[in-house]
Amino acid sequence: MLYDDTPIAKLLDSTRTKPRLLLVDDQSTWTQAMHALFAADFHVLLAHSGEQALAICQDSPPDLVLLDAVMPAMDGFEVCARLKASASSRDIPVIFVTGHNDTEQETRALNAGAADCVARPLNPAVVKARVKSQLMLKLQSDAMNKLVFLDGLTGVFNRRYFDQRVHMEMARSVRNKTPLALIMIELDFFDRYKDCYGDDAGDQCLREIADTLKAGLRRPADLVARYAGAAFACLLPETEFNNAMAMACELELRVRGKAMAHARSDAADVATITLGVAGRVGNTVADARALLTLAQGQLGRAVDAGRGRVSGDLLPSTHD
């Protein structure tokens, strides 16, 4: 049921933090009241202007937006239209707060892409029920979308998802002048492994590698994806190059420590990985393709040096 008394936390799996709710209104009294209403179940974000709301949705997208229709400079209708026009925010549900019995505002809000509307004066129970209903639908949609972006064999993200995220994170890194790191990973002599142990064992080896890489990630924003065949990629937002190199070395040791026998490897008598690291500092002018090219180049350098090792470099920086 959408309107039962189940706590929001019970709707989430054990790996998720509190859902993120963005309150948008230029009136601090309203946002304070709504903050008090939702603070127990949500991580509540506040925006006091349309521009501020758009910036939050681009940099740290919430799960749901509760948006006042009437604001100075940029009203709620324009905010909603801009959110729905952007690929990175169009799937965030928006609930409009409209005037009492103002059917014109409500119709305009729904036409702008709003998922629902609530009218002033706000009834706390009704607002909570509407927010919970839309959140449940959003979580269900996210779960379905996640299945589309998962690799069927290993359970980590697939190439399609990685391609979207690397461009998104690079744009965010450039906009906020924050570091970004990418690790490209190759399982050493995998064709030989399959020839020696069989295709089923090869599949199990890939699953083991994927699980090991995923377990080695340190923050929720970090991700691992199966890039192609026996190749993986780890994308590390807001991670300094030195920290990315340290993580790459740790991942190499983790895989080696699994001690999966590999009788036909020239790198070791167990399965190993080779890693190429690329980093971006805050003042670097570059795109996602440049980061990927550098990481692949460093991977090739590590392969040429004998495999089972890490090589990395920074994109050239531009100083102000």
C-alpha cells in the first residue's frame, strides 16, 4: 500500500542511506516547518531560489523535490521545466506546492512535468503521504533502471552505465573544480585461463574479480563496471590522484591475495590484474575521453612492464 504507516527506512535496502529530499522555497518559515516534518526519514536539502535548486540537482541529485510554485526571479514552473529538460535530473519527481484551490496553477504544474501537487495550507499528514507515494514509485523505477545497467555475469555495472557516469562525473569535476580519478583494469592472461580451466571456471573467475574490486571501493560514490570481456573500470569522484594510486595498489594485492591458481600466467602462479590510473586535478581542462585515453595508456604501459602491477599519471593541469 502506498499510504500505510511503514517507515521510509523500511522501504530501502540495507545498502542505501536516507533518501534525499530537496525543499525549494524563498520563505524560510515554510522550509523550516517542512524540515522538521521530514528530518527523521530524509536527508533534507534546502534551496531558497530556483538557481540554487538547479545547482543542487546537478551536483548532488535528490530523490524527490518539494517545490513552491511562486518564487521571485525564477518561479517553480521554470525550475521544473529546466529539471525535466536535463538528462541528469529529468527523472527526479517534483511535487508542487500551489495556492489553495488554484486549479490553474495545478494544471500548469502538471503540464510542466510535476508528479503531484499539494495545496496550501498544507496538511502535514497529506504532504507526508504524497511524498512517500512518489518516493516509493521513484525507488521502484530506480531498481528497474539499475537492472538495465548491471552486467549479467558479474553483477557490477555494465559498459553502458559506465559511459554515462564517466561523462557526468567529468562534467561535475570541471564545474566544481574537484579531482576525479579513473582506474582501468585487465585480468592477466584470461584467454589462457579459460583454455586451462574451462569457460565455466573463467566465468567464476570474472565474478570473483568483480566482487573483489567492488569490496575494495571506499565510498558510495565510487563505482566498478565491467568494461569489456576481462576488463573492468573503477570511477572515483572527488579522489586525489595519490589516493587513487594507493587504491589501485590495494586492489592489485586483494586480487592476488585470493590465490586463484593460474598455471599458464607469465605474471604469477595465481590470477592477477594489471591497472592503469588516470587523475584529474581541479584546474585541468579536459574531457572524459582524455581521462579514459590516459588510463588506457597507463594500463598498456603496465602490461608492457610485465603485468600484475600499477601505472598511473595525471592529466596536464592548467594553472589560473
